[in-house]
Amino acid sequence: MNYKKISWQDFEKDSLKLSQKIKERKISLSKIVAISRGGLVIARILSDLLTLPVSNIVISSYKDMRQLKEPQIIEVSPSSFINENLLIVDEVSDSGKTFKRALSYFKNLPVAAIYTASPYIKPKTAFVPDFYIKTIDAWIIFPYDIKETYQAFLKKFSSAKKAVNKMSRLGFKNWELQNILK
């Protein structure tokens, strides 16, 4: 499996580009819905840049870097979505199943309009969001996934030393790795 580590700086740049793409379309939006957990950070950034409130839906799609057969809705924000123009966001459209699951839920509610956004998509995704920035053909490691990545690599490589070496080769700095090893 190939891996691509995204830095905070690159994530910020891509988030800014994503917000610009959305603004250029001049669509009316009333609320961002983050697909949690992955979409929480990008939702918060877009909330700031687009001046919109955030709600969330919790959908489980992966465990230990392995995709579950079907994404499961775990929780939905108690927010009202009646007549809202929603922007559903996630950090990546990998297989597309998570976005599709979220859309199937919201299409059964009396919302006015639904748009989707993600800074990244995979080449073989079955769902391309309305707004995205880059196509990446690798497992994306986000800057907020340090410990989760370490734990997945620990299981995969059966050795702390091998897990740390792999993370170092991917661009993790010593100060990042020291924090998770404590």
C-alpha cells in the first residue's frame, strides 16, 4: 500500500482552495454537515472561511485502515435540517460509500439543497463530490492522525521499531514521533 502524508500547511492551502471553489459557484448555503470523525477538521476550517455553522453526522467506514463492508450511521446532530441548504463535507472520498450513505440519509429529510465537498478524492471513488481539490492515489495520512497511524502500523508491522521507521520515511518528524511513544 502507498501512503501520502499531508502536512498542516498543505491541508490549510487545500482548504483555502476548496473554500474558493465553493465561493466561485455562488451557491446559497445555510449549514455545513461534517461527516465525523474525518470531516470535522475540514468542516471547522470551511465554517470559518464560509461563515457557516456546523452540524455533524457520525458514520463509521474504517477500522485499522481497513474499510468496513457498509458504512454505518452512528449518530446524527439533533439540529434541524428543514429547508436548509447543506454542504456535506468529509476529508476524502475514498470509495465514496460514506458520502453515499450520508446523502441517502439527508435526501429523506425536507432539506432545500445538498452539496458535497472534500479536499481529496481517490481515483477509483464511486462518488465525486461537487467540490474537491486533488486526486491522490494513496492512503492519506492527515496531520491529525499521528497516533492512529502509529497504532495501525504497529499492528501491520508487528514491531514498534518498524512502525516508527515507516513513519519517519513518510516524513514524520522526531518531535511528532516522540510524543506518541511516551
